[in-house]
Amino acid sequence: MEVKEEIMSDDFKKVVNEEIKKYISNLHSDRIDGLKESDSQIEITKALIAFHLDIESIPKDNTNPFFRSKYANLDTILKAVNPLLAKHDLILMQSAEDAGNDKVYIKTKLKHSSGEYIESNSAPFKPAKTNDIQARGALETYLRRYAVQSVLALSFEEDDDGNSLTNKSKSKSEEENSTVKKSRV
């Protein structure tokens, strides 16, 4: 049995290669590199520790009417963190980046005066209305707020010492015990 080698034209090879590249690109279009760091992290780590010793609780000054929950808006967070970041030779920079397919992601870079840095990218999201600049602006603000909280390891949860979990556990246990007692009667 003889195997025949078919010869493809150079133009055809180029077209096939381009199509393969497009296919692979589309497979990974929703993936954005996560965390990047400078090779050295000594000075930025010291500065972040000092920052965390200085930062106080950031007030939750806004209410989400849909979930009836309170949150700190981006302006409040930045007013609280920026002076302390500067005090410890840190600066926070953010930019909205195009992720393709009408999606946007936020690139957040925390830099130290030594040149050390931590860079984080949010997951890409599509605005609720693609051609609406206000929807895109709202999405960018939302993503920026969470990106700042993430890269600085800020917490805004109200601490109830685990009471909400304990009360739910007790309620469930009490219900189960009640059911068991009824079934034995």
C-alpha cells in the first residue's frame, strides 16, 4: 500500500493556520492572567503589613435596595486607603481593559516606591447593555471596587462572632430533634 503525500499550497496553509489561531484565541477569550508579582516582594510586603496596622474599619455608607444590604462605595474606600497607601510608599493604579467579545476587565496594580508590585486582573464581564456607556461605567466601578478590596485584602463583613451560623445550626438541630421525638410518639 502506497501512501501519497498531498501537497498544500502556501496560501492554503496560511488560511488554515489563521483559522486555527482564531479557534484557539476564542477558546481562551474569557481567560485573563490573574496575579502577577515582581520577583522581589520584601519591601511591598513590609509596606502592606504597616498599611494593615494603620487601616481602620471602612464605613458601609451605601445601601443596596435590591438586597437590603450595606456596602462601602468606591469613593469611600479610596478616601480611606489612599492616604495610608501614600504614607507607606504605595500607590494603587487601575485601568479598564478590553477583554474582547464586548467584555471588560479591570487591571489593578499596587506599586511600592522600591519598584516592587502586585498586579491583579478581574474576571472579564459584559455590561448589562452592551452599547450603553452608563452600563459600562457602572460595571467598571463595581469591578474596581472589588479589585481594590481584593488586592489590599480589605474586609467589610460585619463580625457577629459566628452567631448567624450558630443560630441557624441550633434551629436546624432543634427541628431535627422535634421531628425525631414526634416520630417516636
